[in-house]
Amino acid sequence: MVEHLVRSLLGMPQVTQIMVTRNIPETLALPASSIITEIDNMQPRGFGANHNAAFEHCHQAYFCPLNPDIEFDENPFPFLLTASSETGAALVAPLVLAPDGSVEDSARRFPTFFSLAQKLLGGDGGRYQMIPGQACFSPAWVAGMFMLFGSAEFERLRGFDEHFFLYYEDVDICVRIWQEGMKITLCPQVGVVHDARRDSHHSGRHLRWHLASMARYFMKHAGRLPKVV
């Protein structure tokens, strides 16, 4: 997945630097390119810690954390960069589609005890109803598989909170964006494909990480969520 993603990115003129993190030792057949920086961890790190470490190598005006399971049917960056410039958003994101073309729930209202209970009972859990091609809008938070930050804004936020090892670090940084008086823009006019693993649905370890991160999020933000405008 990483090799395919990197090859796709190399074909996009707007992408001028790529950081690839090996969280565990593995052999990757990456294309030869001067814009690729490879980062090898001595020991596994969490989602936020890995992206924060990658950002230390970033010399561009924008920083885009990407999951390796992202695929492209089109180049989303021209539209997203224009949207970022026009809206002044600290973070922009595309519509996220499943491999079958259905719209994933990559944007939601902030989790609350009520919304989680509603989701357990079959509700939408605060999910925004989105369709391809609709106008850009400002959601409370967007999922971390594709997030395009202005580098100055990411630095101002001091990156991801590394106390979240995996899960909810994307929610947390979006809460902090709104708390800092900045905004988020999602653009359904462009999309990316996400071949999701859904590890927390069938892995006990990932489920424990998910629950621990959920608890940390509520301890940090319950009753103190910012207003989304």
C-alpha cells in the first residue's frame, strides 16, 4: 500500500516532499526520488508521535498526514489548496469514499456521551450527511486518514497530542483548531478512496487503544467543547 501511495504522489506536481515512516522494520521498494525522506523508528510509536516526527522534516507550506491505505482516482491537491487559500482554514480535507464508492463517515460532530450512546443504539453518532459534489462546509472534525494542514497552523497547534497512541488524536486536534479560533473545511467536490482496515472491530489490542483514547478525549474535553461556526 505504501509503495503504491508513494508512486501516486510522485505523479502529483503539488507534492514536493514525501516523508515515509517505517514504524517497524520492513523492506519497501520505494521509487528513487530526491523528494522522499525515509524515517526508521527504533521502536514503534503512535499515530500522533509519528506524524509529529515527520513534520520536523517538513519544509513546505502545507503538511498532509496520510494513511497508507489511501488511494486516488484523481489529484485532490489543486482543489484543496485553492479551498485552503480561499477559506483561510487551518485544515482542509476531501470526501472519503470506500472502495465500493460509498461515502465514508469521515466527518462528524464532536463525540459526546449522548452521541456515543445514540450510535450504540443504531443512530448516526453525529455523522454529517454528505454527497459527492456538494459545496465545501465546516465540520466539527475530520478523520485522520487524510488531513491537509497549513504548516504554520500545525506548528501553532504543536501538532498532535502524543498521549493519544492511536484513535481520537484527530478529534483532539480538531477541537484545538476551533479553540484557537481557526477553522476546518471539508470539500466533497474532490474525493479519495480509503481501503479501511477497521482493526478495532476485530483486534483486542486495537479495541483497548480505542477505548483508552476515548476515555482520554472525554477527560480532556468533556464540557469544554468549542463552538463550530
